[in-house]
Amino acid sequence: MKKSDLVTSILKNQSAKAAAPAEAEAYASANIALIKYWGKRDQELNLPNTSSLSISLSVFGTRTRVKHTKGSDKIFLNKKKLAASDGFVLRIRRFLDLFRSKNEYYEINTLNTVPTAAGLASSASGFAALVKALNDFYAWGLGPRELSILARLGSGSACRSIEEGFVLWNCGIRKDGMDSFAEKIDIRWPELAIGVIMLSTEKKKISSREGMQRTVETSVLYHSWQQKVEQDLARLKQALENKDIALLGQTAESNALSMHATALAAWPPVCYWQPKSLEMIQRVWALRHQGLGLYLTMDAGANIKLLFKSGIEKVVKNHFPTVECIYPFK
Amino acid sequence: MKKSDLVTSILKNQSAKAAAPAEAEAYASANIALIKYWGKRDQELNLPNTSSLSISLSVFGTRTRVKHTKGSDKIFLNKKKLAASDGFVLRIRRFLDLFRSKNEYYEINTLNTVPTAAGLASSASGFAALVKALNDFYAWGLGPRELSILARLGSGSACRSIEEGFVLWNCGIRKDGMDSFAEKIDIRWPELAIGVIMLSTEKKKISSREGMQRTVETSVLYHSWQQKVEQDLARLKQALENKDIALLGQTAESNALSMHATALAAWPPVCYWQPKSLEMIQRVWALRHQGLGLYLTMDAGANIKLLFKSGIEKVVKNHFPTVECIYPFK
């Protein structure tokens, strides 16, 4: 199924419920998956092979403003106008083509508080903010489910950035993906801290899209990975219900390491780690060995995200001086 | 089944075919697996879940001398007498108990040309050399098959160090393991080079025995790993027949990375890499990306072994100044 056909069917019953404003602005947080999304059953619609579960990063995210302009699209990233040939511009414009009429052009202003393409899911918050802004701009009046589906068409994990807090993306089974959207999990956990350690702001050499596709096609471990996701989802839900940091940490860390492991077994091998990443990973293991309730997760990039409870923030900062601590529920 | 019962049954028909000498000496090469052994179906008899295939390291190995002594065992490693409480001594003595009568004591002199427990399989060459020396010392007259089985009782991969060159360890299915031994593959490949890069001579924190057991028990990826071994064995045999370095290198590297990947998915995670290992791995990938026929493998340790053909030795040495090049067939 084509993206454009799906968009048409979602928007066909949406008559503007309010007057469309001349300009619209929206914010979406980045999210990190505690149970990872790695591998698609549909490349066009970004439909995943497995469900995933994420937590939003509150102040790390994207603010996007949309208005009309004449003659051609103008895309600004962090206040800098991007060249028409920029990869990011091409991706945004292809996405906007799904919604616009002929001779309709946009000025898009995007402010990221996350380094672009450094494994901190800036495309997730970016497409989520854009979809939310478009919803206001056209006064579609869509709810979070439809917005999640539209965001997914821009970038898979963007569907998890429409809502805040813990979010579950059900993989779904439908061919048109109308059952593949993310939903908020109604659990608050104010003590939960995410510590972001930026090791690289460089664009990664292998995109997530390319890395996961190569993994699905060539990694013999992928079959077992899918089974692991099922087990880990059940464990993580239990950890959230009981606010059990050890179970959450162990499940998320093991899931992340397994995702990277599965990618490593692809050919050519897919590896997002840098030597510095491994140094940090081993530091986390050494501290945990000493009894500290500290866990880690990693997305498709070199950076490390720590998982812990607020009580040990000071200790964590001592051992990781560059860490930025985020409390998703504060 | 107990080791001692198995040894009794192997030796029961062996009458000394020659006069036993007062002293015996033997040499065995270390070996590196191109298709890895990772996980046991029997802890006592070191019976593996999967077959494996290795190449011997010629000058890297162990020379062992055996003679009788009075009162207590005396074990020398690299000319230094070891304390009775040393872990290595305890392991050797338990092994010798399988063969000796009451009040029979040995002086064992072991010379390693491989750093002990640094992931270069010194226990493999060590137990293989010891078994070969005992075969002469007692004039058992055992052939390579039985020697391979006896060496396996000391250390699994030791069964692959009885013979030189390419060696296949058939996992077997029998409970007593009498069909689980290593056999020489009758292929010579004089151009094949192994480049050993020693990054650490420290004893590893997690032994192979512990690492593989934890992997089998807790890593969800282990099931797929076993399937990968089957595929890789078939591919590697084809590579040997055609002397195809690209197929050999790709198969061995992917198999090694998958073994480490499977271990990483265990809990607690099992990781033998050091940041420096990853740096070397990425250097290999970068060179291969430039067209060099260079591949790598790693055992349960931080060190890297390169696989390539003699023609590029100079280039390899330029990029890895500390590499030691070994030609198993020269």
C-alpha cells in the first residue's frame, strides 16, 4: 500500500473542526526505546516486525513551526536555512508531499534540542512535532492514534513521540498498518531518571533504516531476537507495574545489547559502538557489580543512556561527569 | 558418565606396545576456531552442542615433559615451579588422577609459547601436549582419535590440538562422547596467514567455561546461534575446498562476531572485548571497505586474529605494527 493512499483514507472524513490558523507550532519529545524496534515488515509504511516500548525524554525534543510560503519550500533547522539538496530537506519535503495540494509550499522552522542523527532519535521527535503542527495548521482535529500513524509514515519510531511518558507501539498485523500505532501507558514514575552520555554528535555511518534492513536480511540471530522481544515486553510491563528498577533496568539493558548483538551478526557486520561506548558500558557493569542500581540502553548510535532512580544521581554524576540527567515525569 | 569410567574403558585394551620410557615429551600447537565451539551438552565430559572447525597455530603452542617423581606432584610452567594451590596445578592434577595409580606422582614441565589464559587457547595446546606425552610415557599406543577424546576431558578445545592444520571436531550424539573427537581435514593452504594481535595478556575475568554456560542458560539468541553454526560449517568447508579467502574470511568473522553477540545477550552480559579490541575491529572493517582481503576472528578474550593471504602481509604489518604472522602450513 502506498503512503499517499493511506493518508487520503485517514484524512477523508476530517472536515476542519476549527478555523485553520495562518501558522502552527508544536513540540514533541524524543523517546528512547526500552524494548527496541529493529526490523520492518513493510518498508513503505514503516510497519515493524515486533512491538516496542519507549519512554519520552521531556526537554530533549523538537519544536516545529509551519506556515505557508510562495514559490518553494523553505526549511530551517536550528535557525539555519538548509540547501534544497540536503538529505534532511528531501526527506521532509517527500513527507509534506503527502499532505499538500499542487503549488502549496511551506516554511518549516525546526528547533532540535537533540543533536541530529546521533542516535538520540531526532527524526522521531522531528516527524512527531511536524505531524502535530500540521494537525493544528489544517485543523484536522485528529486524535493521538491517527497522529501516531501519520508520524510513523515519516519515521517509524516517530509514532512513539506523539505522547509523553511510557508509550507502547503495537506492531499490529494489518497490511494497511491501521492497527500499528503507539499508545500511552498510564503509569507515572517520578523517580525514574535517564542519564544521557553523548559520545558522538557525528552522523552515524549506517542509518537505522539500513542497519535494521541488513539485520533482517542477513543476521541468523534475528529469528531469536524476535522471540526475545516478546519475552522482554512482558517483563517490562511487570517492571512498570511494580516500579521495579532492577527488572526494568535488566530487561531494557539486555534487550538493547541483544539488538546490537543481532546487528553484529549481520553481513557486513552492523556495529554502532565506538571504543568509548564500550569503555562506558564496562564502567556501568563495574559499578553494578559493586551494588549500584545502574543500567544502560543504547539506540542505533554510539551514545549511552543510563537508567536509574533519582536517589543515586549524585554517584552517577561522579562516575560520568558529562551525563545529562532527565526526569521524564518531573 | 564419569570421566574416570570413560578413561578406564579407553585404556582397558591398551597393553604397552613398546617399553615405556622413563621420560616423555610432546608438543602440541594452539588452535583457533574458524567455526566456534560455544556451549556444552555435557559439562563433565566436555561434549559440545555443535561441531567446530579450527586451524592450528604451528609455533604457538605447548611443549610438555612428563616423568615420575616421589612424594608429590611437581608442576613447572615456563620453568617456574607453581604452588600446590595454584588453579592451573589443581586442574592438571585432577586430570592426572584419571590415569595414575595410588602413590604415583609426576613431574610435569610445561613450556608455553602462548600467554596463558589470554584467549589464545593455551589450555587447548596444554592438555593436548600432556595427553600426547602420557601416550608415550605409558606406551599406550593410542591413535589420534582416542588421544583427541582424552584431551577433550581436560579442556574441550584441546581435542582439536592433537592434529595440525585444519581440524574438524564432530560434536557427536553419544552419551559417552566416543563419537565426539576431532579429525584432520586433508587440505593444505600454504598462502593462508593468521595474524595474532595481542591486546591483553591478563587472565580474562570470565572463563570460557563460565561464559559459555551462562550463554546457554540465559541468552535467548543461543537457539539461532546453533543454526548459524550449521550453515557456517557448510560454507567453510566449501571455502577450504576452493581455497576461497573471501568466503573463509567472511564465514569465520561472521561466526566469531555471532558467538560474541550471543554471549552479549546473556545475563549478566558476557563480553570479552576491550575498547582496544573494537578499535582494531573497526580498523579491519575500514581496510576491507578499501578493498583489502582482510578478515578477523576472536576467541573468548580481547585479542584479535587476522585472516588473510600471504600477498598482503606487508600492508597488514603497516596497519597493525604489533601483529605476529603465522603460516600454519609453512
